[in-house]
Amino acid sequence: MDAPQKEKTRYSEAELQEFKEIIEKKLAQTRIELAYIKETLTKRNDSGIDGTISNSKLLEDGADTAERESLNQLAARLQKFINQLELALIRIKNGTYGICIDTGKLIPKERLRVVPHTQHSIEAKLARK
């Protein structure tokens, strides 16, 4: 347990290093996932088309289109997550990581371990609703 102390305004270098490792691990995992999805999309787009069109082929095309759209949406979400993680690494470098942009107070470590890219404390997030 942390010893009682006056309210901190910044995390220590050791604490920031812990968060940096968490973020870098999530970043690596997310990049692998995104690369896999992009590869899957590329392979789907390369599928050959023969000249025959049947009802089942039209149904397959519809399912393929829906799945391709779903994969594109997932890829966009993963890319956004990667961007958010990269911005969190920048905040670590410039010393603003873990500080709520609404309250100016430190975001609890437990929250940052689960959502390392957040810029909002739970209180601030709930107040926005």
C-alpha cells in the first residue's frame, strides 16, 4: 500500500515506467491484431471472380460484404486505439500522463492500468454524461 502523503500531482519516474511498459505491450498486441485484419481484408479483396453468378453466389457476396465492412470498422477502431496509446506515450515523455484534463488531479493507478490511454478520471467521465 502507498504510505499516506499529501496529494500527489504527478506520478514518479518508476510509476511512469510501469505505465509505459503496459502501453507498449498493448500497442504491440494491437498492431499485430491490426496487421492480421488488414491481411485478411487484402486476401478477401483478391478473391477471384468467375463469370457465373447464381443466387447462392449473390448471398455469399452479401455475407462477404457485411463481413468486410465489419472488419473495416474493427480496423478503424484498432487504428484509433493505436493513436490513443501513442499519444499516451507522448504524455509520459512530457510529464502530463495520468493527469485528468478536466479536474487536473491524478487519475488513480487502477484506472490507468485498465485504460492506460485515458485522460479522464472516473469522476470527470461521469460528470460528462
